[in-house]
Amino acid sequence: MKICKIYIRDFQQFKDVELDFTHPETGEPLNKICFIGSNGTGKSKLLRLINWLFTSVFTNFGRIGFGTPHLVGGEAKVIFKIFNKNSNLLIFHFNRNSFILQITGMSKGEESHLIQELLSLKLVDDFTRSHKYDKLIQSTLSREFLNDLILKDNAKDLLIYSPSENEKIYLMGKDGVPKTNVNEALSLFNNFPFYAEVSPAKVEAFWKLLIYNLRKRAEERDRFENLPVNLKKTKDVLIQEFDSENPKILEHLAKVWNKILNKAGLEFDFEGASNPFQLNDNLLVYARLIYSKETIPYDELSSGVKNFIFRLGHIHSLYFNREIDRGFILIDEPENSLYPDFLFDLVEAYKEVLIDKRGQNNTQLFFVTHNPIIAAQFQPYERIILDFDEDGFVSARRGVSPVGDDPNDVLTNDFEMTDLMGPEGKKQWEKYIDLKKTLIKATDTDEKIKIAKEINQIGQSYNFQE
């Protein structure tokens, strides 16, 4: 399942916006999208809107025109175009009511006309009383169809929402790790939810996932060793055969974390981890200094490093050794508190952890960022740039700079920042130009040498070229 487009009419700062998440040449839905734009243009709001689609609208399916919690109210209308198992659907929301329309087989012109017609409705009764929509919605009435569309717990579905980490709420216990235990982790065997919030406020859920994966592997190893075909095998052979098919979560986490921890002179000490077995046991595993091997409490890590490893580690644990057929990840400002050199491979780091047990990536990834280094890691058609039009409403366009471009070019071309120099730099540029003019007019040799040296000094300091 993938989101292809979102149409928004009369919703707060969105007067009339179409957001296109499809490839410009193939028309296929994109696997990753990056929202950029100035403050107040609704980037984070779009993530919440997508989150609302799957956690409120989809989960309340049961009849056409079902009521949903009040997020988009009044005259506001939102249409999501969804691709699911060779079917194109429209999820139309207006005045607390949502409707499903199957539009597979429509021409582009017919589809466009229908969407504009829906966006122009004044009353929801205009839709429910009209027979011209009956053919479109009849095929969606079956319980089987609806059940297939909804993301479900204990299934191959996953929705992750990771809000901007403005408030730090890390809950470390007396042992310096998040507070949880084996008993709490065992609950995931009975109910593994499709939805997860990844944030500092949910760090205990991440630690619980680690314990769950450890216990799950232990149970699978016991079953494997007791299979009739394995009873006569030596312990070494059993370990080798089992390990080849069953990865270890902490070793995998070390590969993910050490890419950033190593840059700070740290490493993840997975080999020194405890083995949580009793119901009240917690997982004790820490970061340490590479050279002295001294343990560093998580609370003493820098905010940027801690935010990154817990966020990425939590997401990795949700995908680890699982098959995911339908995944959605919504990540707001992943660059928070990170030094620039950490950012150049950030998108690749996220893509790596989205690979499921089968080696597949069936996840649609949505980023919100203010950072040109991150934005440059997306194709221009994967960047959705939000800006205010002359009337003060939000408009949307796609990026210009090619993937991997110089972040300064991204700032100029996509962020449309035509002036990247600060006030002091501007003053020095004006001085640089004035000195060049003075040099032309100067007649005294000593004065010319003095002016030329000053021009050269400013030019080298600020990399001025003219």
C-alpha cells in the first residue's frame, strides 16, 4: 500500500493544495518523500494528517460515510489517493465523514474531474444523496475488502510516527537503562501492535522490544534444538545452523549504532550485555569508550547522539527479523542536535533499517526537515517544497537540485534562499567591492600594495570571487 497523492481544500493554511507522491515518468508511488519549507507551512501537520489517516480513518472503517474523530472540520476537505494491491482508491473526508471510492479503470481526465467535484462539495449530503457515486462505492462495501485495507495488529503491517524531539523525556532506571522487564516484554507475544510512536517519551517501549527479540530468539532456538531431525546433532552444529538463519538483535543494533557512536569515540558493548531471563530482569547493555572500555551512561551522551541512536534503534527493532508487507514511517526533523558530518548518510541509515526479514523494503518513508544536507539526499521529485503564496496560503512544488547536490545549491534552488551571507559577511563584501574600486583609482604604488593586500586578505577569508 502506498499514498499517491493528497488533495487539501480549505484546511487552515492549506487553501487549495495538491501533493503528488508519484514518479513523474512512471506514475508509480514513491518510496520516500521529503517535506521542506519555512516555519508555519504545515510540514509537521502533514505528517499528523497521514498518521490520522491510518490510526483514525482507516481503523473506523465499517460503513460508507462512517464518522471519524474531529481533525479536519468545518468546510475543510481532504482526499487521499491510495494504491493498494492493484487498486486505486480515494479516501474522501469532509465534515467528520469519510468515504471510500474505488477508481481503478478511470482515465486521468475522469479521475481529475471527480476529484475537483468532490473538493467543490458544499454539504456532505450532496455526496450521500447522489446516485452518481453509487457505482464507485459499491465495490468497497464488502467486509472482506475493508478488512484487507486496514492496518492490523499481529500482522505484516507497521506504522511509525516519530515527532520532532523538542521535549526530552528519557526515563532511565537505577541501572542507567530504560525501565522495563521480561514480564512486560512477554506481552508482545500476545499482541504486537501495528502502530508505534518513536520518541524520547517512548524509550521504554524500545527497550521492551529488545528484550522481546532476545526472548523470541531463545524460544525459537529451544524449538529448533528439539526438532526430531536435530536431536542427534552436536551442540556446535546446532549453534552454527541456528545462527545462520537467526540473527542476533544486539549485534545488528551495534552495526547500526556504531556508525555514529564511533565518530564520538564510543561503541555499543553488545558482548557485555546481560541475559534477561527472570520475569523481573531488565536488559543491561551500555555504550562505552573505544579505547579505555569505560562504560558511559546513556544520560551522559550528547543530546544529538542519544536522540539518533534511540530513534534509529527503536525503528530497527520494529523491523528486525519480521516480514513487513505494508509499512509507513513519518519522521519529523531527524537532524535535531546532530553535527553536520553525521547528516550526510542519514537517509541511507534509515533505508538500511527498513529492510525486512526477506530483504524487502515495502515501506513508504516521509521526512520533514529544515536541513539542506538531508534534503540533498532525495531526488528532486521526492522533495515537496511548501511555501506561502501572495495571499498567505500554502503552495507546493517539487525540488530542482539533483540528488547529492551541494547543500548550498539546494539552499539556493529549492529553499530559494538567494542570499546566504550573514550581516557581517555582507558588510565585508561591500568593503571588498569598495576596495577594488579604490585600487583602480589609486596612483601611489605603496597605497596600491596596501589596498591589494587588504583585498586579498578579505577575499581569502570569505572566499570572495568576482
